[in-house]
Amino acid sequence: MRRLKGKPRMRPVRFCLAQGQRKSDTVFAHIQQIDYTFLLSIAHNVIWIAEREGAAMEQRAELDATDRRIIKLLIEDASRSNNELAEQVGLSPAPLSRRLARLYSTGVIRQTVVVDPKALGIGFQAFVEVTLERTASKVGQRFIELVSRMPEVVECHTVAGDFDFLLKIAVRDVADYKRLLWSEFEQIAEIKTLRSTILLDSPKIHVGALP
């Protein structure tokens, strides 16, 4: 039999043919030269992947109109009680609690605290575009670890475009910002360029988005 180009050649299995055995039996014997252990391992892997993907699909919550209404109400006022939410969406407390548990477990909604910067004495905010020197491996990860230790960096976004990271800085005043740039960012050798954009006002801040 002609071997297909690029296919691994299978080692023939030794066997004895009884006298009078037909040629078709020989062909059938060659067909049996399949590594069933290998095929079984493939089958197990396929089943495992299918089960994993199926579980992941189950975790992705399909939002109906009631779910979206609940999320919208929580975005407007996260302090609403379960009883208040249930009343406004037309559910009894038990089904409402089950829906909330599902939304939290699937990561659709998360709890956080939003503070007023001015109430904390933060009078200067800026966005900083950061470009890194790509002369060593894992430069980006090291940069993320460094800025994660800076409380003044309240947001860090990895972006695609003319620069690598977009940071949001919150400090007391211009002098504090100068201190941060010269004493903190100056120590990060991986930084190639910095570009600051001063934040004057935030007419709209939407902490949650519901597509």
C-alpha cells in the first residue's frame, strides 16, 4: 500500500497467517494496526474540553429583561435592599435573591465603593500615557507590579496604540504630582516616555455599563 506523504509510518504488527487464509484477512489485519490507547486518550481529551466549555457556557449568564432591570436599579443606587429591588422588578424576595446570587457568581456584577476625590482632599488628577522600553522580557508585567504599589495610581489600563499604558493619577496638588513624577516614576528604568493630560472636570462618570 502506498504511504501518504507527510503521514507517520506505522510499524507493522507481526502475526502468522493460518494456511489457506485469504488475502483480504491480511489486509484486515493491517487495518487493526491502530494505537487504540492513543485514540482513547484523544477521546478523553475531547470529552474533557467539551465538558469544560459546557461549564463555561453555563457560567455565562444570559440576561433577560428582569436581570437588566435589577442591574440598572443597582447602578442607580446600590444601597437598595432586596425587598425594594424585588418590589420594583415584580418578584418575590426568594426569586430575587436567586437572581442576585447568579449575577454575582457569574461575575456580571461586583460590589465596590466609589469615593468623592474632593472630599478626600484630592485636588489634582491627570491621565498619564506611558511608553516602555522593550529591551528586556516581561517589561510590561514588571511595570504593572511597580505601579500597583503606588496609591496615587488609581487606574492602570493596558492599551493598544501609540503608547502602552494609560494611568489615572490622583494627588493633592501640582506639587504632589511633581513629587510623584520625579521621585517615583523617575526610578522606573523601563519607562521610555511619559505624557500627562490634566483632568479639569468629570461631567459624566458611569461606573457601570449595561449594553
